[in-house]
Amino acid sequence: MNNNLKYHHLGIPTNEEKPNEVYLEEFKMYVSGYEESEYKIEWMRILPESKLPAIVKQIPHIAFEVSDVYKSIKGKKIIIEPNKPSPEYLVAFIEENGAPIEFIQKVK
């Protein structure tokens, strides 16, 4: 399954407002920190009305860039189906050993 995993970011849920937050309407959440962080730490302030799974709202996740999201999630416990939060990325989440893992594919 490796699919050429490349570290992308570490997403950490928070209740605190952070500088330079960007609102993602589809997910009812704010993200910040990724661009400024040497190690690509992304803060996620998720609003109560968000429909994201509890595991994503409560537990930090690691994200990997992959060449094929669909290949990466095949046969896995999918918790967020493939979707496009922005025009240039296709993403999906699985659960592995009780933790959320995100796969990110750059699309052309």
C-alpha cells in the first residue's frame, strides 16, 4: 500500500483561536499554522456544528501526500471519503489503530 508516502503535516485539534486562521465552510472549521510551521503543524479549530467524525475532532492526525488517494484507502477503515477541500487537492481519512490518518493527492 505504501503509495510513496511523503509527510505532509500534523493536524492538531484546538479550541483556541489562532493567528491567520482560514475558514473551511464545507467542514465548519478553521485551520492555521501550516504555512508558518517548519514542521508543518496545522491547528484545527472545529466548530460544534461540524459533521466531521469525532475521532478527527478530538485526536491529532498525521497527513501524507500520496500519488493515489483511492489506492491508499482501498481495504482500509474509511472515516472521511475522498473529497476536494480545494481545487488542487483530493483528500481522504482512514482510521488506523485508533488514530486518524489523512491522505492528500495533488491533482492537476
